[in-house]
Amino acid sequence: MRSSLFRRSRRRLLALLGSAALALAGAVALPGTAHAANILSNAGFESGALSPWSCTGNLGSVVSSPVHGGSKALAGAAGSSDIAKCTQTVSVQPNTTYSLSGWVRGSYVYLGVNGGASTWTSSPSAYSKLTVGFTTGASQTSVTVYVHGWYAQGTYYADDISLDGPGGGSDTQAPGVPGNLRSTGKTASSVSLTWNASTDNVGVAGYDVYRGSSQVLSVSGTSATVSGLSPSTGYAFTVKARDAAGNVSAASNAVTVTTDAGGGGGTGFKQAAPYLYLGWGDPPSATSVMSATGIKWYTMAFILSSGGCNPAWDGQRALTGGNDQAVINSIRAAGGDIVPSIGGWSGNKLGPNCSSVEALAGAYQKVIDAYGLKAIDVDIENTDEFENATVQDRILNALKIVKANNPGLRTIITFGTSTTGPNYWGNRLIEQAKALNADIDVFTIMPFDFGGGADMYGNTVNATEGLKTKLKSTFGWDDATAYAHIGISGMNGLSDQQELTSPATWTQIRDWANSHHLARLAFWSVNRDRPCPGGGVTSNCSGISQSNWQFTSITAGFTG
């Protein structure tokens, strides 16, 4: 959780690779001079979709910030095993000189031509222009341009990419229709598709996947996985092929797939789970609170690093064999369960200490295996995780791995908010979850310590509505689907900033969450769910008048 009161108190070196500028095949005749006309399509990504660009690993997305020109730009989520190479193939004229340029931002961004010239720069804080020239070969009729980042360097951005020169202009024949579109797998939140390759008189450049009438993916191969879907819901998919000249085939056969029940996608997963911290604040008996309130789930704080990439309770206590496991066993024996909170505001966290996506996924897996978990919560906060693009991406990619390796596992991300919705880093986190296909089940905001003032109910609702709007615009969801991916994690009584959430206010928030069918309701913390009017902000009481475990009882009434 956010409050610094309640917590105790690397990056990999890059081997710089120069890219040699290579001339394309020599020409027999003297090269012509290209006329200054940009022959790339969707060069500034203003369409809001990637097509006709294709990105490896589905790691490309269109974002609204930061941009160089217009209102959109490309974001490529380069990770430890993929440089997020985004390409577009266009028709060109033989024996002709062209100029490729683009505006890029990020650590080590490359611009070039497959099999030919390239250039690069490192400009992490502002857009910088790259330019490279080349001459086509004597019989060359197409070229593939690319932009990409570098391994483990985080997300790069590109905008206003231009290939100046004459287009090939002679290809007007569309590719053949992709054949035998079929589903090869599904979960509660995703559908995997494959199809037979199309043919084209020049060459197929890529495929666009449609859900209903909306394009949802652009890929270069003959398979794709569409994520962010709702459980127990039927979806119709088609695929179209396109070539370098922009010719598009007719749609493939339609295939309708119904996602599995429960599980991912947010809906079907409802969790009332207040925080319980065994390392602080006179922790109460978990089972006694369960008996008194009817609560079934706890969010158990906190999993930290005990050194390097090794997970431990509070960074000190072994995952199993101690009091933490004994308490969890008692909760389960009483018919309840837990979701561990990994991270938090302070302490030695796994995200920055695990040097790679794979290592971090391995640390998460140790926690999952220790308790046979149904869900995990990553509480991503502060400058070392939340406000660190590299670590954000590492966490999302690691969650993607453990979700793939643990069918049915729910993944929760918890982060701070403004009174009107996610800030820059929250928006980036959501955009990257989409770009990386992380398939996060629940995005939980912490609407406190955020300047909420006197109206904690109104500002909590406004912050949640802001999150809903961002999820809709990023994932293309409707209102109901967006709400079903949202959680609220408040703070009972007085916050660090003296914001007051009374039992009556928390009841209002719970009822609003129920009426909008949110996925999760939590608060910080059960340790503080005791009265001490005038006692201020302390670890073992709320600072206000209330009955014992009153906020927990209210939370137990959350049904989603």
C-alpha cells in the first residue's frame, strides 16, 4: 500500500552494437532520384491502429503520449527476449534513391531497412530525428522498413516515420483470402487463432485480425492470440491479408468462439480482501476476524526481496515453515483464502532486484508454488517500480509468463491514482499491459493520500471512473467489461494526509462498487480496523470512532 507510515524501510549493462550502413544491391543503370513524397501508410499512427505496421511478439501499440506530432505515436515494448521490431513493407521502384527518416525516443532505438541501411540513437527523454538513405537494386520492387528498440531497455516510441521517394505503383492485385481460420485454444479472457497463408502476386506483408467489425491485431505470421476478453462470451473473428502496396483481401471465413467461464478478463472474479500485515501493527487473529465479520479473503502483506531475486515475507521471513504459513493454513481451514501482496511503497522489492523478466517470473512462481495460489497482487509503487519504465515492463512481462504457466491464476496490479484517474505512470502501465498482452485481470487503484480532501466518496468514484475511461480507450472494452477489471483499495479512517473515510463513507463506496460490478474491494488495513478517536494515524487503529472490525464487516458485503 501507499502509506510510508506502514512499511519498513541494475539495470543490466548494454553492450552497444553499432549498425553498419549497407548498400543495397548494385545497379546496372545510374540510380534515379526519388521525388520527396512519403510512401509509408499510417506514418504518424494517427489512425489509432497499427495496421499496416506489424510488430514482433505483438509488442507494438498506438499511444497518445508521448507524441512528436499529431495525437498518436508508436510504443514498442522491448523486453529481455524481444526488441519489439515493427515493420512495414511498401512497393518501390528499382535503381532509385530513397530517404528514410523518423522521430524516436527511448534507450537505443534503431531505424532501417531489412537487409540494408540502418541508424540508431539513444534519446530517452525527448524525441530525436533519425535519417538514413539507400538505393534500391536493379530489379527490386519492394522494401521493408523497420524501427525497433533493444533488449531489456524498456519501451521506445516512434512517430512521423517517412520513406521519401516514388512508390512502385504497379501492384493493384489484392492477396488471396486467408483460408481455414480456426481456434487453437481459449481461456476465460483470450482466444488463440490460426489460419492458412494467403498468396499474392508480389508478396503478403501481413494479416489484420478483426473481432466483429473492429480490427484488434496486426501480425506478420499466420497465428494470433486476442486477449482482454470477457468470460462466457461469444466472439466472432475474421482475418484479412494485405500486401506492400496496401491491397487488402476479402475477409476469411468467420469463426465464433465462446470464452471459458470464470477466470481471466476480470468478470467472474469477485474478491473482498482487506490487507492483513503480520509484521506490524499488533496483528489480530485472522480467524477471529473471519468469525466476527464473515470476511473470506485477506490480502497478505508483503512479499519483498530477502536479497537479490529471492522472495520472503517482509524480506525477512521464509515463505513457508513459519508463522505466516501457520496463519494462512488457519485461514484456509476456516474456509477462507489469501492473495499475497508483492511489493508496496517501501522496502527491498523484487521488481528492481530481479535482473530479467525470466528471473522475476521465477520469483513469483516460488510464491505461487509455496501456497498453490489462485491469485497474486503486485503492489507497484514509488520511483523504483511504478515510476520506472524498465521495471514496469519487467513486472508486466513476468506476470504474463506466470499466467501462461498457471492456468486459472488471476493477476492483480495495484497502483496509486489522482482524484480524476490514473496519472502519467498509471496510464503508461495500462497501455503497456495492452501492448505486452499481459492479460491483467484486475487493475486496482488506491484512492487515498491523493489530495482527496473532505469528499472521499466523490473523489474515489471520480478516480474509478477515470480508470474505467482509460481501460475502455486502451482495450476497446464497453463499460461493463471495464468495470469488471477494476478494483478499489482504500484506507480506513484517517490517511497520512488526514483524509477521513468513515464507516458510512466506506459503505457508500462498497455499495457503488457493487452496483457497478467491480472485481475487487480492499482496504489498508485490518490491523487498523479498531477504534481510537483522536488517536491520529497509527498502525493498530483507525484514528476515528468505530466498532472493532467495522470496515472489515462492510467489506465482507462486497459481492461485485
